[in-house]
Amino acid sequence: MSKYWSDAIRNLVPYVPGEQPKLGGITKLNTNENPFPPSPAVNQVLQQFDTDRLRLYPDPDCSKLKQALADYYNLNTAQVFVGNGSDEVLAHTFMAFFRQPKPLLMPEFTYSFYQVYCNLYDIDAHLIPLQEKFAIDLDDYSIENGGIIFANPNAPTSRALSLDKIEQLLQRNTETVVVVDEAYVDFGAESAVSLINRYPNLLVVQTFSKSRSLAGMRVGYAMGDAELINGLERVKNSFNSYPLDMLALDTAIAALQDESYFTATTAEIIATREWTTAELAKLGFDSLPSKTNFLFTSHATTPAAVLMSYLREANILVRYFNKPGIDNYLRITVGTRQEMELLIATLQQCPRLQT
């Protein structure tokens, strides 16, 4: 540790992202990226972009993108916040709403960045155990709190909650902010956006990284009551008034407006997910019911760490979490049908899975 570090960062344990290989020839199923390219409309925007504009600052209010999102979700622009990826949106959310005397409630196993933010902002976190098969039971969150956050569908477990269960939580928990992180919602789950106008303490966070294939552009957003959005704007403008560059703004709008491409690609990913689930089951894997673009799966007899190493030697990357409770599971991104066929064929050749 450097003697120049401030005391506040000495005990931080930063988030560790999935491996991004530097060499080619790798089948990359470890970071939940979309296997399809962005909408052709995005490519058109990039080809026609006037680079002379880059000498100017982008719109600090991201007005056109906010309007496009408001139109898409039947909201008004005062109910929309835009940030540099949903991770930045979440970071501002923790600062704006969760630095409270009472603890923040979150699932025991969920997106690991949540606990990083708690450490960064000195927020007391209370982890709620999951039920059988890693199910979230929102009845367990009926205790005093300084806020509630959960991913729906949850990561890395892939399971989704029904909209009814979320609304029941909001009816009980009215005095603190409830954040629903919907990074994977477009792969078969129900969005809570329809509840925003009825529950002023609900904030829904989404991203263009997954279902819109724009992980490289870093575009995230939050939707909620205008007072919540104003709180996020106060934090943003105390940190970075220009969160999104011009290319990110223009390509996000183009991706959002190409509904047919979005529908077709998400449907293909869902179909490939279900095929892969069935094929893994034939090999002795038990996969949790997924509403995401990944599978959370374990094998009846072969440890996850062994399988991860075997696949890596075959140039297939999957995600393994060396953490008690989930250390016998692999998180496998749903790639193209060809990539998943390669995964299955490779596992069929694994000596540890031979019967």
C-alpha cells in the first residue's frame, strides 16, 4: 500500500470484472456480452457521424436520449436519468439514497459491485440469505432498512421475480428507496417500470450493454419518480457533468429505435438458452431457471472449478466464482448457437463427464 493513499481506500476490495482475453481464438462465454452485433442502425450512425462535432462538449443533460427513453417507456423526461453505463448509475444511486443510519438490504448472492459500493461509500449492508435453489423471497425484506436493492433477474443466479412480488414489497416498504436492477430483464423477465407512477420510492435501473449489444459504448439509465431522478442529477453534477459522449448518445438512440432487431436478437438468445439448458441436462448438469442471457449451472459429480479449468484448456472461457455457497456453479453466457454447440461438444469429450 502506498503511503500516499487516503485512509478511506486502504481497505477497499475493488470489483473484479470477467477476463477480457488479449489473444484471438477464444470462445468467450464469461462476461454476459451479447453474441450479436448492435443494430445496423448503429453502424449507420457511426458511418455518418460528423467528427468535427467532437471538438465540442456533448449535451450534459443527454436530452435527446432521455426523450427517446421516456417515449419508449411511456414516461416523461423528468423520470429518466442517464449515465456512463449502469455501473455509474448504480454508483450515484448508492450515494444519493443509501447513506442512511439503517442498513441497506440486498441478497446474499447478487451483483458483487453492490458490496463494493457499500465499502466505498461507508454504507452498512445487511445480506439477506436466499431460499432453496437461490430464490429471492421478498417477504424476508420486511424489516427496518435504509434502502433495498436487488437485481431482477438476479446475477449470477439468473432467477427472476414476478411483478406481483415486487409490488407487494413496494406496498409494505414505503419509507425507503427500492432499487430494481434490470440489466437482464429483456431476456424473459417482467420489468417494474410499469409500477413507477404508483410508487414514488421505486427506482428501476437498466442498461444498453446486454440486450442492445452496446457494452462498448457504456450507456445506462434509471427511471423513477422525478424527485429520485433529481437526487441522481445532483450527485452526477457534483461528479461529472458530461457522462456520455456524442457517439454513445447517438448510437443508443439508434439502438433503442430499432425494435424489430432488438426483438429478433433477444428471441434468438432465449431460444439458444433453452436449447443449451436441455443439452447440459443430458450431461448431468442442473441449471437454475434462467430469465437472463446466461446460465447458472452445476454438475452432479464434477466440481465447477475442474470444469472451468477443462474448458479453459479448450479455449472456452466461462465464469467461476470461488466463493462459499456458489463455488460449485459455473456462470455460462449464452453465445451464438454455434458457440453453444461447441461448448456442448467440448463437454461431451470431458473425461470427468464420461459415463
